[in-house]
Amino acid sequence: MQEHWKDDQPIYRQLQDKVVDLILEGVFNEGEAVPSVRQIAVEYRINHLTVSKAYQQLVDDGLLVKKRGIGMFVIEGARGQLLANEREKFLRVELPQVLKRVKQLGISNEQIIKIMTESAQEEV
């Protein structure tokens, strides 16, 4: 997971974001258990209540389910839900900011298309 915590955001929120990223990346698959509260607390030397708070928020968000006596599991459909939410956030919030910055810097559409095309070809 993450060993260095930033000061600009509570640790529980950073942990919550990291678990979301790991679900999106397929490290934590749907139906599989996530590491226990105790395991995370010990491994990263953070308070177990901090881990519990992060996990509880993920339960409240409908991404994890608590199975009493067994642990926390990623729910079926969690990755799809996260992808839809992240796409919407990107299109509604992040992309307009990028486009504003592109305009400020006077970067042409052709330059952007060229860079995106080259980048896509590199990934293949």
C-alpha cells in the first residue's frame, strides 16, 4: 500500500483512496478479501481506528462488505461503479481544468492530438 502519508489530507482518507486505486487496478478483485484492519495498522504503523474509519467509509460507499468474523470483502460490481464514478469526475472536473490550462498556454488542438496519438501508440 503506502508508507508515506501526506500532511494535506487525513490518513484515513489517503488509505481510502489507496484502496479505491487498488480495486481499480485489479489488485483487490471483486469478491476477494482486503487486508485486515489489524494487518494494515501494524504494517503501516497507523492506528487501527484510522484503518477502521477508512474501511467503514468504503462500506458506506458500497464498495466493501463486512462479513462478521471473516473480514472485509470487495463487493461485486465495485470496480465498474468506481470506473463510472472516476470517468464522470474526469469528464466533469479534471478535463475542463486541463482544457483551461491548454488554452492558457496557447497549445493547439493539433499539438494535443499529436501527443495523445503518440502516447497511445507507445502503450500498445
